[in-house]
Amino acid sequence: MSFKPKVALSNEFLLQLAKLPAKVHTKVMKWAIQFQADPKSPGINYENINGARDPNLKSVRLDGDWRGIVFKPSAGDVYVLLYVDHHDDAYRWAEKRKLTINPVTGAMQMLTVESVAEPGPQEAMSANDAAVDRAEVTPAAAAPALFADLDDRELMSLGVPQELLAFVRAIATEDELDAKQTQLPLEAYEGLFLVAAGDTVGQVLNARETRVDKAIDTQDFAAALATPESQSRFVVVSDDESMTAILNAPLAQWRVFLHPTQNKLAVGDRSGPVRVLGGAGTGKTVLAMHRARWLAENRTEANQKVFVTTFTRNLAADIEQNLRTLCSSETFAKLEVRNLDAWVNAFMRSRKLEHRIVYDRKRDAAYQAWQAALAVKDSALDLPDSFYEQELEQVVLAQGITTLDQYRTARRTGRGVILSRAKRDAVWPVFEEYRGQLASRKLKEVDDAFREVADVLSAEAERERESARPLYSAIVADETQDLGPQALRLLRALVPAGPNDLFFVGDGHQRIYSRNKAAMSRCGIDIRGRARKLYLNYRTTDEIRRQAVALLQGCEIDDLDDGHDETKRYKSLSHGPAPSVLSVKGIEDAAKHAVEFVRDWNLAQGEGLPLSFCVIAASEKSRDAMASLIQSAGLHCIAITAQSNHADARDVIHLATMHRAKGLEFDCVIVVAPRSYLDAPEETETQRKLLYVALTRAKRGAMLIELD
């Protein structure tokens, strides 16, 4: 039996493909599809590259002066499209590249080398035989080596290629490590900076779920392609359809490549609920979508679905749109994407429940109900109206308290005012009256609706435990930090406890909706042994990330389960100018600076791909005022609203509110906010988190404008 050769694409090939002129792009795509069908075709003329460090790298003619660089080993049936460029540029690229297999992890790794000694037939390459392009290793470092305590095997287990051991051993400081980040495989850089931050090699490997006890054949490139580390750089294409799909969307790298840590979390069975933390830009939503796809394809039976949910309708719509692109039609049919409020409303309608959910207690009938409730308060207690509203939200609704007996023993940590049993008895009638007033108007608080639906589901599950298959095979929740305790309890009730049941991603830094921090363990969700973190920021430069994190100084950031999240291990992979921070007198001055910022970045960009810009304001009023002023300066503007998402439009200035910008990304952002957002830390924690969210939408440049 003959086996078809395995063909793969590198992420660098796709990035280069996206930069080609349209006519060349089309011809290269056509050639690549033919290549995938038969890489051994006599019509493919593989040419050796004089001076290449890797004899397995070959040149192939794509069109005219354009050349492709292909990995074609002397033995085996693996072919990898690595690069495409003009003849001379392609050859220069290939001369300094070498494709190897890490002897400890088994990952396929592309190295950039200046000179590599030629090994003998049976001779393993020494770590001292390679020097990295653009790197100078001094004989004696000024400071002790940062990784002197790690032996060669430990370094390689972190992802360091054998050829770069000497290069890594010369690193003396974290700044040097950061400076050499681009010359290391991604997993190697991540492992090294985590060790430098205080983790052990064992902790890093456990978090990655990486095994390093297997024998590795460093010539078996087919096996190497199957590792998660390799799949973060290479994608195997098995047919014309998958090749065409990938080539038609070369810029959407998240559709194809996942970081090794993300890949390992996205696939495979889990014994129970999983929680993944990560700062802005670490790929949480990408991971959630890939996890949902894997569950739909591998662990979802007929007549079942994977429920993908989040807090807001806008984010749910964005995720649904991306999943349509990521998944086949067959897989997408096994997904249901909806924000939780919409799901609950639909459930209530399906059960002929006439109650409407209250989203704003200060409006219309809900306001009247609340005022009627406050009218029965005990004046002898001398408690302000604000106390009752906060007690309702943070204690009664958050904990699902429905009776006086429950309220008498309820936890009130952090409420400030101590209530004796007698005082609790005197306070309770306000909440009882409020619920009665709402019921008479056929209204319900959001948390009460969630709690009651969860009770219904739990009761039905108990009755039908032996006879009915659950509607959902699993639940994947994005932006978990914005889901309150009753929302988490509802999700717990929606799917039976067991393998692969619940998958949560979130970030306490970005909590801008829920005022009640929900601890998963208190909501029946046990994540012990299944709590993970993503550390690498792929979107935002480190300069922007640091500015955004500085805005949260003094804010307590939780880990969604009664613990604390720390930021010292978060890192950005890219660098750029520090964000500009300005203070102006009015919106006119803000618009003037925004226009200058856009024009300066466009001028610096030159003839490259047009940059994407977004002006992010605190309110719709400020957003629209900025749009009018920027438009009058001759720049075309378009608003991103709940009804219309034009985030992919080019050659325009996007405008959005801070809430609407969540989940989006642009090359550059201009954030316009009242000075009050940065003052009085304890009172404006949510506002400063909004600033954090807004700034971290930027990939390359940012400006923060404070309005006096």
C-alpha cells in the first residue's frame, strides 16, 4: 500500500502569502493546491540552495521571479511550504534557516542560524556549533547566567533547541531574554521567562501537560508535526478543500495556529470543569472557540449541542461570526452561541412564563417597585437608600436568598455595616416588598430569573435522570468574570457534572459588568487541578500592556474562585512606542490630537497595508461628538454599535464606546475618557477597568486623552 505524502504549511509562509500582489497571490495559491495534491510530481523542479545551512531546504519556481522554499527531507514523506518571496530574497532567507526536531519534546522547530558546523554521519550537533543570526555571545557575561542552574535536558524540555543551548546559557538578565525573544521558539521563550519569574521546570511542564519521558526520533518529521508545539507553527493540509480554506484567509492566523499551551487546553478530555485565566490579548476567546469546535466534533452526539455563551449580546454575535469561519457547516450545526440573558429570556418564553427581566432598576415600573419597597423601611435603623440597594445586589440576589431565615445567616463579608439579627429582621421587609411589587408587575430581577431557571432545570434533571439525554453535551463560557454567582449556578445546572462539562475563560482585570465577584467553588463548580493560565499577550505591545496594567494599581484582581490573580508573569511578545497620555480641556482638542495621531501613524506606515484605527469613548455622546469632529477634518468615520459591527472595515476611523470595544482589536486606538475615570480609585474601579479594556484593544500604538 502506498501512502500519500504529508504536506504542511508554516505560519511564515501564510504571512508572506498575504503580502503578495493580488496577481501573484492567485498564482501561488493555484500552485500550492497542485503541490498539496502531489508534491512528488515530475513537474516540480526542486533546486538545491547553495550555502544553505539545511540541505533539506529546496527552492521551487512559483511564477516568474517568485520562489517558494520547501522542506524536502532526504528520507520520509513530509513536505513543508516554508516561505515565498522574490528569487534573491527567498534564497537569502533559506540560507540562514534550519528545520530541526527537539530531541526532548519532539517538536519541529525552525532556527535562524548564522553558521552551523556540519555534523558527521553519526555525529550529533554540539550546542556550541551554532551561533544565532544577529546575536553576539560574549566569552564572559558581565552577570551570572540566568539559567546556570538548568542542565541541557531541562532547557530542551522547555523548548530550547539543542543548537541554541549555548546561546541561551549566555543570557544573564530578563532584559536580555526579552531582547532575544524573536530568535527563540515561542514555547522556549515562554518557559524561560516563567522560570526566570520563579517557576520550576516541573511546574512549567505540568501546566503545559508536556511529557518529556518519551524516546524521540529526530528524523521522524511526520511524528514531530503531531506535537502541539509544532502545530503552533505548522498546519497539515490533507485535501484541496482545507488547503483552499487556509490560503483564502491567510491573515486570520488564529483560525489555524494555536500556541502550544492553548492547543493542549483546546483538545483532549478533561475530568471536570476547567477555568483558564489570562490577561487581555492572551487568546482566551480564541481558545474558547477552538475548545468548542473540538467538543462539537469529538464529544457531541446527534441531537446535542455545545452551548457557547458570554455576558453580552455583542460579544456573542462576534463569537458566532468567528465560529462560522472556523468550523465546517456540519460542526457549526452542533454549536449554539447565545449570551446568557438571551438564553434565559428564550427559556422563560418557552415555558410560557410572562415575567420580564429587570435590567435597570432606575427605570419605569422597576423604579416604581423599588420606591414602594423603600417606603416600608424602618426609619429607626437610619440606613441610607444606597445601603438597601447594595445589600439587595451583593447579598440577597447574589446569594439567592429568598427567606428571612436565609438572610439571618447570610455571609455579608465586605459590606462594612454590621447587622445584628434584630436589624436583619428589620431590613428584610424592604426586599420582600420589592419582590412582591415586581411580581405584581410581572417583572423579575436578573439574578432571581437565573436562580429560578436553575431550580427548574435541576428539578427536571432529577426527574429525567435515567430517561433523557441532556440538550447540551458541554458549555464553553467566555468573559466569565462578568457572570455573577447566579449565572454560574445556572450554567452548572444546564449540563450534568462529568468529563468535559464546563470550560470557562476569563480575566478579573476586565470585569466591567458584574458587581458581584463569583467564586466558582461556591457555585457548585469544582476546578481543583483544572485551573490554568495563559501568560503570553499576542496582541498588545509590552509598552501598551504596562500602561494599561498601571491604570489598575490598587485594584484587587481576583482569580474567579476566591483567590488573587497576579500580573508579574504576563508578557507581551511585541514592542513599540509607549502610549501617549494627554490632558485636554474639551472634546474639540481631543479630536484635534486624535486626527494628528492617525495622520502621523499613516505617514510612518507608508505604502504598507492600511492600518486600522479606533477612537474609544466613555459614552455614546462622546463617541458621536468625536465622530463629527474627525469627519469634519476629512477622515471617514464609522461607528461600531450594538446593531452594526464594521470592525473589519479598512481606510476608516472606527468609533466605539468602551463597552462595545470589548473583544475587538485594532492596530491603533485613541481612548477618550473623563479625568474622573482615573481619580478616586476605590469609587471608580469599574471605570479604570474600562480604560484597561479600551487600551488593550491596540496592537501597535495607543493614545490616552483625559478630558478635564
